[in-house]
Amino acid sequence: MKIVILGAGVTGSSVAGALASEENDIVVIDFNPLLLDALKERFDIATVAGNAAHPSVLEQAGVNNADIVIAVTDSDETNMLACVIINALYSRPKTIARVRAIDYMKKPELFGPLGIPVNHVISPEQIVMQSIRNLIDFPGVLHISDYADGLVRLFSVRVAEDGVLTGKQINALKERFTTGKIRVVSIFRKGKPQPINGESIIETDDEVFFVAPTQEVRKVLKELNKLEEPLKRIIIAGGGHVGKRLALALENKHQVKIIEKNPTRAQKIANDLNNTVVLLGDCADESLLLDESIDSTDLFCAITENDGVNIISASLAKSLGARKTICLLNHISYTKLLPNTGIDVAVLPNQETLGSILKHVRRGDVAQVTSLCGGTAEAIEAIAHRGDGSGSSVVGMQVNKVNFPDGIVLGALIRNHQVVSIHHDTVFEENDHVVMFAMDKKLVTNIEKTFQPI
């Protein structure tokens, strides 16, 4: 597949790295040659230096032969204009555009056949905000995401020493959760996936991924002693795009404060928010945190645009008594700094955004993708079809007859908007939605071939 990426910033680089390793033909456009040179040193891709919205630059990148154009420059206007130009000059590429400003996203009618011709609009800030909000709703988990229009959820928990899961075999959990709808789909130990079978033993500090019907998630967490008290008092460090969105989403049901150091930005968000206290100051200022009763705060959420500030302020807040801390990190390598900081959860915007792009890139009929474990693993919701005889299909096959390679684990089966119990003799039907966990993203091609639409 030929893919043209507009923008070599943090998001563009992340997307290029993920797709370049999958035998795609990748071209990246950016006006900064230094960023392009750095990408070429890391990945087998082509680059074009120039303005991503100029027709001559797009032509030089071979947009006329591209299958997909992913516009993720730092400018919403450049991304949208590029899609307008591509639609006017070429018929082939599917377009995906990043749009960050809330003003644009408030008007969905702006996009589509009668507006700006973009096939798919993504808002990383909205995606990250929703990810953090899910963590706030389920404070005992490390990750949680939705599938099948919210009918099913994938979530992970950290195994505590002498906890309910410690030393247990997966078979023992199957006996505990007897419905066939609650499944362990992966165990990561020190960042590495472990083989999954009935005899697999869970150890302290493992990250264990479950898939369960949405209405069962709290019950499962309660069984695992991971259903924590609600987070009511919340301090948000950083009043940027994500911080403002998060405050808007939370302020009517939570006690929310935002710390913002930019006076102009602080005044603007104070005017836009109704029930949020906006504080002008440094989120890593110990005296400010103490003045705002950090020791009785349920959650300190560090989501400024500076990874270092996020790590320092979240770690400081935890040491001063904050019950839980969430830290936003744009650079995945910084996660290595988190042990012994007390920070509970790291949110990686590039990983969160990547899944929303991959679901439009993946071959096969794919409804949802989540990039996990630093981008090394993926959870995919695919739709089953009978196929055209040129490839394999699961339709009409029993679960125990499907020969997926080791490392692909079946998580959930949704049929006619109902979650179906999975047993060895369950037979797949046309239009079944199947949620799977691929422990290594190199295994995704097997899923793509099996769920290729007619």
C-alpha cells in the first residue's frame, strides 16, 4: 500500500514508524529537512521537503498513485487545504486529516461531500481526553478501550503482590468467570508478551489484559479487588487543548481545578469553563500544590505539552499525598523514567492516536484498532465475511478449527448487537464482530487476510 504522510512531527513520525515496518510504500512531506533526514535514518521511507498543501509538492510525492494520504501537520488549515486540493486534482487517495481546534470539531457538517472533502477526521486531543476520562471512570485499570459500539471493553490491570491474580493459572480464572464472555487475552511481563494457555501462571507485577462485556467490567474489577473508590477531586496540570477538553467533560460531576502558567491561556479557559477553578501558576510549585490541598486530591493529571514537567509535577504531587497520578508522555522512551516515581498511569498520545488511524489503513473489514504496549501489540475488532474463495474466512468454522498463529487471542464475539459466549464449538457467522488481541503487530496480517471483505 502506498501511503503519503503530511507532517514529520511527533504524530507523523509515529505513524511513519508504525506503517514502515509493515511493508508499505511510505512518503513523508515536511518543510523541515532536518526532521525528514532523521526519519530516513530510522526507517526505509521516501521524503519530500516542501509545503504539504502545495500541488507541486503533493505531485512530487506521488499523491496521484497513493492509496491513503494522512495529513497530520501541526496546522489544521494546512491539513484541510491539502485534502481539498487532493480531492480536486485526484480521485484515488483516501484522506485522513488531523483537526485539533475545538471550533472546527463543533461543526461536523464542515466535513464530507458538501463541505471540506475529508474521508476521516481525527482529533488526537479528543481521543486522548476520552482515554483519560475512561481511566478516571475506572481508576483501578492501566488501560481501557471500547469495541462494538461500546458493548465490549478491553482493560488491563497490574498484578499486586499477594493479590487475587498472583500465582493463578488462567484456567482458575475461567472457573471463576463462567459465562464464557470474560477472557484473559494477554499477559505482559516486564514489557514482554507471555504465551497464553490454560496453564499460564500470572505473576506479581504482570500487566494482564481482559476483554469483557461493558456491563460486566465493574463486576470483574470487584472480583480482582481493583474496583477503587471514585475520583472526585481532580487537579489538571496544563490548560491546553487536552486539559480544557478534559475539564469540560468533568466539571459538572467532579471538583476540577486547572493549573495553567500562561496568563492569556488561563484567562481564556476561565471564561470558557463554568464550574472549574483556574489557577495561574507553575504545576511543579510545591507551595502551590500544598495550598490547593494536594494531600486530599483524588487525582493529579499532568497533561502539559512538556514531558519533563509532567513527570516532575506528577511525581511531586504523588509524594505530597495525591491519591492517584496520570502523566501524559509524548516520547515513549520516557516511560523508562517512571519506575519509583509513584506515577500510576502513563498516557501516550501517539499510541492513542495511532489506533484511530490504523483502523482506516488496515486491510480487511476492520471496525476498531487499539495500539497497545508501546505500539508493539494491537487489539482489533474485525467483521467476518464469507470471502470470495481467494483467501481464508472464519465464517462457518468452529472456534477450535481456526488456525490463527500463536500470539493471536480471541477476546469477544458480537452477533446482532449481542455479546455471544465463546466455546470451542462456537461457529462464526456472517457479519460477526470479532475482537482479537495480537501480541505482536507483525501478526496482524493474518487477521487482515482472514477478515478481507468480498
